[in-house]
Amino acid sequence: MAVTTQTPAGPDMPEILKKAALAAVVTFLLACTIVGIETVSSTGQLVFVTRYSEVFIAVLGVFFGSIAISLMRAGHPVPALIGSGIVTAVLVGALLLEESSSLAHMLLPFQSVTVDWGAAIVPAVICIRAAQLALQARNRRRGVAERASVGQQIGVAVRRFLPILAIILIAFAIILPWLPMGASKRKVIDIGTLVLTYIMLGWGLNIVVGLAGLLDLGYVAFYAVGAYSYAMFAVDFGWSFWLCLPIAGMLSASFGLLLGFPVLRLRGDYLAIVTLGFGEMIRIILINWWWVTGGPNGINKVARPSFFGFSFERTAPDGGMTIYDLFSKIFGTEFSYNPYWRIVFLYYLILACALVTNFFTLRIRKLPLGRAWEALREDEIACRALGINPTNTKLTAFACGAMFAGFAGSFFAARQGFVSPESFVFIESAVILAIVVLGGLGSQVGIVLAAGVLIGLPELFRELKDYRMLAFGIGMVLIMIWRPGGLLAHRDPTIRLNPRNAGGGGKP
């Protein structure tokens, strides 16, 4: 019997052009005020500067990009491949020849070279996707078995070498302060400290969302409790960081239990709404309870952590020895004050806290409690049938996740030396949840990569100015299109009842 292959019908060009025109109009309306008009401070006054040429370029890019995407969805990727390939080649060639050719400089759409490189990435991504679709169409016409996508192949390879990747990341984090980075060394360490803080927060929230399957939108509340606990005990009672650290964790865990009790019967969107309200309640309490928390002014002059009682400041606050005095006494040489060593100490401190969080999570996943979390995530009714107590399981998940948020909050207060309610708004919870989802629910290494993408890259690319968050949004959309389950999307259970049949090919 002959095998017939269906060829895709011709594209509905009027409908495609209609969609592209609508997208271009929306882009024009949004970009007119956001990109087209810029306020510049000149001679003490704000002056409006128009940038409508860049708006026109953005509108053209959206129009032709929408046509290319519509053609790919209609099963005709070749025109999109040719068009996006030509645009990519022109932009990349102009960027490479910018300094030596005036014509190449005229072909660049924007004034900033960084923005031009970002603009070249978009047609390049469309070109790669169109080439992939064209190859798949050719294989279907020839009857060749379809292979796994590039993203799936990369995911399988990464999961195979996950332990090696984890060791490489840990080794890189340890040697980072000693790498030659020139004048930007302090900035890189500061960004690394910030990224590690969010990694620790992501690993803590991963217990609640990734392992137990409980959607928590108020996680920043526990972060705030830990920060204010350390700030109040350090300022009012003069307690040290190492004494306040476990207290902050216990208080945050207590608030986790306090949140867990009212939401035992809730799940899904209803649980998310209640946790969101809890986070806002904590922030409002911090603002209005001014005689305890300082209100909107916050708490200032929070003591920084010491190294076994030796301060990294120029002079010890209690008249004791600083770390520089200790080194001078041990080595017999004069050591001058250098604030860089305090930054390195804080970096290694949050690195140690993050590694402890990771070790705890990996170990508890193999215990009955961790397996109960995973079972609760998959099916709560089946958990009840198996004799697992969902009440205790949910409460322990909230308490453990909140405890690590309290640890991270106490470090945040110690690093900043100042806490205020403005640092614990809802957007912080959204960013932490985005790190967990983007990294892949239940994936520890995925959270590390996601924190680097969401926290590290925007800090490194601040020179994009107005286009920084636009590039950030484009990157998030592209990741969600090609990796909808996260960078390392896998949710393998800790234990299998039938390991031989785990891959689907073994005998029952």
C-alpha cells in the first residue's frame, strides 16, 4: 500500500498580515511613551528627548517577526529561515565591521552596541527555530523517525552529568574571590553574594513548592521575620550574629507553622491567595508597629557578623581585636584595614549557609518525611489512603522552608546593616518563585542556574539602561517557550517501587 504524505496548505497571508499589523500597532502605542520619549536632566531642568527612530525600528521588527512566527506555525518555515538569516547576517556583519566601515555603522539600528547585539539575538533565535522546523519537516517527508528536540537532548545530557556539574559550580564559587578580575572584582563579589542569597531562598522555597507542591506567594514574609529578628536582637540587646542566627530561623519556622494551620484545607489558587495575604499582613505590621520595628524608617546600625569574635571593621565596636590585629599578632607584620576582606567574608558566609541548605534538602528527600512531601505533591488523596498525615506533612514543609528563609533574612540584615519594610514587598516573593519555577520544580542545580539568570545577568547588564528589563522579559519569554518545565525540568521521585520498570522497558 502506497504511503501518501500530506503537504501543508498554503499560508493564509491576509490573516497573517492582519495579526502582524495588530502586533505592530500595539508595539507602537506602548513604545511611543516608554521608548520614544526620554527625560534628560540638562542645566537643572528636565528636557524631553525624542527617539522615534528607535520606535520605528521596533515596530518594523515586531511586524516582520510576527509574520515569520506565523509562517512557522503554519508549516512554512523556509521563508522565515531565509528572512531571519539575512537580517542576522547583516546585523552581525555590521557589528563586526562597525569601527572600520561607515556603511556598517549606518546599518546598526540603535546607538548602543550592547543593545545592537541584543537586537541581533532575536532574529538569530528565529532563524535557529525555523531551521529546526524545516529539518523536522524534511525528515517527515522522507519517513525518518523524529529525534528528540535539542532542548530535550541537552536536558538528558545535563541530568547525566549533574553530579559533575554540581562539583564544578561549587569549585567555581569557592575560588571566585581569588580570580583575577581587575577593577570589577568587588562588583562581581557583591553580585555573587546577592545571587547566593537568592539561591538559598530558592532552595528553601523549593521545599514548599517543588517537593511538597504547595504554592506559596508570601515567602518573603519569613524572609522579613528573619531579618527583623536579627536586627532587633542585635540593636536592642547587643546579641551577636551567631547567637541570633538560630533564633531567627526558629522564629521564622514558628511563623511558618502559624501560616500552615489556617491553610490546611486549601490547595492550588486558594492557597496562593491566602499566602499572598499573609505576606502583605507581615509587611503592613512592620510598617505600623513603629515602636518595635521602627515603622517605615526601619532599623539602622545593625551589627555585622564577626569571625569568632574578631571584627572586620577598622576598629572593633567593643574595644576588642579586629581580624587585622589578629593577623598582625600571628605573622608579626603590619596589616592595614581593607574593606574588601569583609566583603569576601560575607560572600563565604552566605556560600556556607547555602551549601548547608542544599545538604539538608538532599538528605531529607531520602528520609520518610521527604518522600511524604513528594507523595503529597503528586496526590494528596493517595497520601491519605497510604496512611500519611497530610496535616503534619504540610506543616513540616512550611516550617522547614520558612526556617531557611529566616537564616537568609538574618544574613541580609547583617550584610546591609539596615532593614526596612520596602525590602520585603511582594515582588521579592515573585522573583523567588520565578527562580524555583524557571530552574525546574524540585531541581537543586536548576535553581542555581535560574538565580544566575534572573539575578546575576540583570545586575551585570545595567548598561542597557532602559532596555535592561525589556531584554530580561524577552529572555524569560524565550525560556518559557523552549523550556516550559524549567532549565532542568525533571521530577524524578526519590524512590521507585519498581526500579526495573522505571524507564518503561522492564518487566513488571
